[in-house]
Amino acid sequence: FVLFFTVLIAQSKACEHLGGFTFDLSSLKSQYSSGNCKLSPAENVILSVPSNKTARKNLRHYASIEHMAGTTGDLKMAKWTQKKMKEFGLLDSKVHIMDSLLSYPVSRHLELNDEHGNVQFRAPLSEKPLEMDPTSNTIWRNMTFLAYTPSGEVLNKKLVYANYGKPEDFDVLESEGIDVMGKVVIVRYGKCFRGLKIMNAQRRGAIGLLLYSDPLDDGYRVGKVYPDGPWRPETSVQRGSAQFNSLCPGDPQRAHSEATTEQLCGYKPNEVIPSIPAIPISYHDAIPLLLSLQGDEVPPDWVGGLTDKLVYRFGPSKGTVSLGTNNTFKVTPIWNVITTIKGTLPKELDQPVVLGNHRDAWVYGAADPNSGSTVMLEVGRAFGKLVQSGWKPKRTIIIASWSGEEYGLVGSTGWGEEYANTLLKNATVYINVDVGVSGKTFASAATHSLGRELLKVAGKVKDPETQKPLSDVWDKQLGTLGSGSDYTVFLDNLGIASYDLRFMPFNKQPYGTYHSIYDSYTWIETQADPTLEYHVLLSQVVGLLALDFADLDVLPIELQDEAQAISQYVDELEGMHIHGLDELRKAVKELEKSAVAFARNDEVDNQQKKSNFRLI
């Protein structure tokens, strides 16, 4: 039942975050605060080992070369990650090789034409290098693209603006008498996964799509742009996967698997990726296109941040647009790095604790994902010191460095499917770190049975700026996991309780250089975390969580909190006038009763459970 509801939320969140869908932990008082709790020797190691000095060195290395999935840069970083884990004393570190279908850009073009077909504007489709950011002058600044989009040409077709590209946005166009059939659609990033914007457009008959970053969402309307601030500069382009991820994450072709995509997901490979060409563009390149639009002005909630330069209109355009893409598809190896710390419990009683971060990046990926990769190395270094001292966990700990996440959670999904009925059959928890640090505001999403444990751990660590316990400065809002990062296969497919943890900008929105050449070590050093102290803090949080789940006699899982959270979500669904929820409401009531009974029995049995573990 809980897994069903998680999948319901994952599908609902494909194009909108439903209501609040957060669980408020503020009514629960932490049992700990920094400075007044007695820490175990193992906890002291987890807190003392992570260092901003080593974090800085490792982050600088990760962000020193381009390392898109399946490239030589990705392989180099996989081998280096494995090497570091072994240096830490974690000798059981292996490279897991997986054949996968990936795509790469060859060329693309975009022109705005007048009524006679003459070119008025040819989009540069390039990100400008910055003198103060040495890695920004890379060939990849001229290779912006959307993975899994097909090669194709669209010549002299009208342009229409469709806001965020959600289904309801296309409904508005239809109500305005605007047909997108046979036209090119321009939409802005936000509110909906990029691949689903393309899916929505092609289902309505559009033959091409342009996707731009509006400054209202992550540019100059939010704050100063890079390099003067952290937000998106005018030529910055957000690359990304165009896979229809709510239908079937992972390799669309399942090249590594004996099972087919249709057997695993119910869709054929060509049904989970776009059939029309699409190009991501900067707001610099979007302005002439939006200026060409005629027709009525859009409603207020369709208006972006370029109002100082243009009036937002539905279209269609006075002239036409032409666009072309040339992308190559190929099956190629990707490389997961799996590091294992074997537990002392017998195999039949083991409940592995899995930690994961993806390593592949669209270009340099200092924040996404390698701030998280750096965190995982610090966690590995701390556990390595414990192992070298003779310590062993009760439950096996697995630290995973995934590849292919940016394409559609390819590496983690393939590994999860491969080990679903063996290693992961009794897994306890999955702890995910993706964009580990892009700001200084703690943000968390999790299976809500795990919330109290996170609150407890947050009381044992200090926020670097305020020197207060993290539990005091955190807003204690526990978000709901749907999809979008490597926890997906563990939570949605395998039913393993999961965390996703990060430090974000003040507004908890995606940071301004996301998926661009400007996501660099220089950006982290000048804008996000100059001292790297928040990298250290997140390492401490992840390490303490992993330690507790691996070593406590009784797992810190509160099923009553899960039942309460799901009940609140059903209330929200009813408030949105979604019908047919009677059976779901009955199931929630049964879950609440079972959770109360389990907690009552759990309290009685705890001492016996602890005794049994000690005997083992």
C-alpha cells in the first residue's frame, strides 16, 4: 500500500508538485542538541574526520574535466573514485560495468525567419566563456542539447508560447483557439520535468520544441547573475535528459538486462523518449523568438521575467522558425563504483544500508553532482578510519557512485533491478545525495517513517554560520519523494525507505548555474560554499544516519509517522476534488491501526530484540 501511494505521488508530480506534500517535524522535539549529548566513539569519528581541506581537494579534482556518462572522463572519475575508497581502507570496491543506450550531440541550429523566409535571427546556441572561470571556455559550451531527442529538421513553421508546457497550459491554448498541430512550441523551464514538456507537446501535435530558462525562475529576477552572484547569466543553457521519466526511468533500451523495457515498465523503448526534435536555449536566444509572437497577451501566471524587454503573448509568430538537431545514439558502457563494508550479521539476517550519489555530469558538474560525490568520499574516509580501527557494522554498508543518472537514472536503476531479489531484498534504507551543496539552506525529502531519525541526527551537528544545532536552523519540513534522482528505483520499484538530502539556495529552488558550463569549481568557491564547511556538515549528517541504521540494535523507523503523513496526503487529494479515494482512505485507516499496534508491540519487544542482537 505504501509503495502504491509513493508511485501515485511520483506520477502526480510528473508535472506539478501537488499542494504542500511535506511533513512538518517541528512539533517533534529532538532528543539531542549539539554539545549536551554523549557521543559514542564511532560517532566522534564520523564527526571529526570530514575536513574542508580534503573536500576542497577532491571537489577540485572531480570538477577538473568534463565527465558526461559513457565518456573517457566518466571512466577516469570512476577509477579515481574506486582508488580513493581503497586508499581509505575500504578494499571491497568494485567497478560495475553496464551497457546502456546513450545519446550525444553532433550539431543543431535555430533560426527566426520573416514572412518571406529570410533569416532575421540565427541563435548562437552557445554559452559565453567567463575570464574569471577558467573551465568555462570548453568545447561543450557549443554543444548544448537534450539527451534522447531525435535528429530532425523543422523548416519555416509558426511558433507558439505554451508557458511551462504542462497539460493544463495546452488546455489554455486550446480554449484560446490556438492549435499547436504542426507548429513549434516554446516553453520555459520549471514546474514540470523537461522530458514531459516534450511529451505533452508532441501529444498535442507539435513538431518541434524550444525550452528556455526564464530569468523569473533562476536568473536576474531572483538575484545577481554569475559571476557577480549565483544566478543564471543570459547565455547560460540548461542541458538535460528528455526521457519520459514518469513512464519508465533507466536505460530506455535496457541494453544491460535480460528483461525488456516493455516487460519491466509496460512501454516500448520508443514510447519513453521523444519523437520530435527539441533544443534547450538561453534567455538571450529566447528574446527575439518571444518578441516575434503575436496574438493576445497571456494571463498573469504565464508572464515570465523578461517584461523589461517584451510583452508575453500566445502567438503564433508573425514569421516562422526553422530548427534542426543531429544527435547520435549508441550503446556504450557506463561505470558504477560499488564499495561494500560487510556487516557482522549472518547473510540471512543482514539488512544492507545503501548510500548513493551519481558521479556523471553534463559538463564539469561541481554542484551537480560532485558536491555530493565529495560528500560521499568524506563519508567513505570516515568509515575507512573506523574499519582500520577494527570496527565492523552489524548491517552491511554499501556506498555507490552511480553513472548515467543525468540521462535518466540509468546506472542506479540498472543496478537496482539486477540485485532486487538478492542483495537488496532485505535492504533497510537508501540515503541519496545528488546536488549536495548549492547553498546553505538544509532541504530534505524522505519516507516519513525516517523523519525522527533525521531530526535526532540534526541535533548532533552544527550549522557553520550560526554555530547552532542544525535542528534549530532547519525548517523541519520533510518533503515527499517522487522521482528525479537515484532514490527512484529503491523507493518506487523496490519499496526501500529512502532519504534525499542537500543544502540549497535560500528559496529552495534549483540553483542558477544548474546543468550549464558555469556549474564549476569556481562557482562553488565564489558563490555557494566558499569554505566548503557545508560539504563537511552534509558528510556528518549522512555519516551519522548510515552509522545508526547500520549499527543500532533496533532500526530507527517510526511507522506511525508514515501513517500520519499518508493520511494528510489523502486529505490534500480530497481538497483538490480528486474523487474515488474511498478505498484509499480505508487502507490508510488500516495502516494507522497497524502502525499503532506495531509501535505498542515494538516497545514491549525492544529489550528482547536487543538481547537477540547481542547474542548474534
